[in-house]
Amino acid sequence: MGILTSMFTAVTGLSSYGNAMGVIGNNIANVGTAGFKSSRATFSDLISSSLGAGGGGNQIGLGVFLNDVQTNFSQGSMTTTGNTFDLAIDGNGFYQVRNASGSIFYSRAGQFKVDSSGQVVDASGALLQGYQADTAGNITSTIGGITLTSSAVAPLATTSAEILGNLNANATAPTAAFSVTDTTSYNFSTGMTFYDSLGNSHQMQLYFRKTAANAWSVYSQIDGGAAAAQTNMTFNASGAVTAGGTQTLTATLTNGATTPQTITVDVSSLTQFGAASGVESQTQDGYSSGTLDRISVDKEGRVMAQFTNGQTRALAQVVLSRFTNPDGLANVGDNHFLETLESGAALAGAPTLNGLGRVLSGTVEQSNVDLGKEFVDMIITQRAFQANSRAITTSDEMLQELVNLKR
């Protein structure tokens, strides 16, 4: 009988809209969950057989069922926190994390921290995965957990240096014999710090003495010791170096470091113009030992270590993954998603490549739940549930009237 059928039809509405309210409630409950992606319930109608052999106009519905819960993977708003390992993805990628049993999950929640072992983990303790770096800081193709090193950086002895500047073409050639203690015996001097194999610093001084037009003699001094004559320099009429552009200095050390230490100083960029002598810049390739000072993460996901000696080195690079059908991912809790056949295989890569998005350090991606929309959906769902309950009570009253016919 149609009256009984209408009651069972309304029951499907109660069940479906009750489950839909669960979806809405879950969205609202996770409005403050970082990286959370909201869901929506979608429905399909149930159709019985036709009353007759005619077309669709004779079909009677049997109700509704909840046929899918779709995840909305649109990006949430960004909030700045200042914490280095609060990482937000500005794009379509997912973080790759590995739990203690070795299972791989994917996540948009970027609130990471460093555990007691120096490993970068999420709130559940799963290890953030990244491309590993070798000892020189070069990123490799090997993927593994990101671990922060606390080891010191070994010193590097200086082997080369470069000086950019000008020697005054109008300078007068000194008449006094050269002496480092007599400032009238040379026209210009400049100093530079260099490092030995043990990381100890030393002082190198160069003296420039004009001998004739476009001609200069060069002297060197190491750590205040005796001066040594270097290769003479000559310039052309345009003020460019024509000879003596490379000066080779030899330092004899007695502190246990590698000795003698040879340093090649490039002065080929020195000019001789009619302006005051001076140095624009000078560089050298050595440094002392250093310990870990701070960690930073750039937009390409590279975890950079800065050491107390001013050196920086990449420790790893965050790996991101994307899916052909992200809606096919299985939500397993803890802000983790699991790859499925429906989602397709994960396509891993470095941030900023292939649409994966860039990594924003010190930033958290908030939930993409729209509270206004959820409350409107809640009202609609509540009214739909209420209407279905009324359909049951109305059908009951109709059955009661039917029973009363025999009286």
C-alpha cells in the first residue's frame, strides 16, 4: 500500500539527513583544525518500479540515500605564526609523512616540530619526508625523514682571494726605500683576513708602490712578519691591468696547520684611474669552523642550516605530492590521507614545480570550512529531517483513519 511505502520513504530521508548532519557537524568541529578540508554530503533518489507499463510519468520514488561524501580541497586562508616549521603549501601539493611502522600518508596540515632526535615530525609523530642532502649541501633524489644536524662545520683553508679597487694614476712615486713601517715608502695598502687548515685566522697585508707611469711594485706581509716582494703590476693607457694580475702569496705557519699555505690573489680587476686609491670589495674562500646557529625553510622547501661562521648549507628539501583525483584519497584521521586506487598514484616532486605549489615558512593554512555556509546547510538539513518526520506522522494518521473505517 502506498501509505506504508511513504513511511519507509520518509525513513530513508531521516537516515540520509541524519548522516548529512554528521558531515556538517564534523566540518564545524574542525573549523580550527589546521589544513582541514571540509566535506559535503551528496544525495541520490531511489526509484521503484513503474505503476504501469508506461513511461517515466508512472514511476514512484522510494526515497533518498547518501551516495557520496565529497571533500573540498580548495586552499584555506593563511595565518602568519613566525614559527620556522609552521609550513603552508600555496598550491595543490600534499606533504608526505611516514609513521613509526613505515606507512606513508599525505597531509595539508603543516604544523611541524622538532623532536628530541632532531627529526621534523607532525602532531602525531609522523616524520616529514624530504629529498636528502649530501655533506656538501647538494640535494639528492633520495627521499627520507628530515633530520636537523647538530654537527659542526669543518674549517676550510683559504686558497684564493680577489680584490677590486683603484690605484691612483696621479700618485707620485716614493723616493724612500720600501719599508712597512714607513708610510711614505708606498702609496697604498690593504689588509685581508685568511684562514688556515685548522680554521685559525691570519692577517694578510698588501702594499702598492708606484715606480713609474703605469708601473707598480707589490709587497706582501703575513701576520706582521717580514715583507716579501710580489709580481710587479703594469697598466695600459685605459687604466686596465696588463701584467701582474695574479699575485701568489706563500704563508709559512708554525701553529700545526698545513704549511706552507699558498694563496692566489686575483687583482686583475684593479684599475688605475685618476681617482683616490681605495678598495671596493675583497673576498676570500676560506672560513673557520662553526656550529649550528639557526634553521630556515625557503619557498622551494629547502631546509637551510646557518652556522656561526656565516656558512649556510641545505640539509634537505621538503617533498610534495599531488594526485590525479585528490577526492579519491581516504581520510584516516590525524590530518592524514591515504593513497587509493581511486585517487591514483602519488606524483612526487620539489616545491614550485609541476603545480605542486610553494612552501611558506612561518605560516599555517587554516581550515577551509565556511561557517556561514555550514549554518545554512544545517538549517536546510534540519528542516528536511523535520519534514521527513512529519511525513511519517502524517502517514500514521492516514493509516489510523483507514483502521477507523471498520467502526
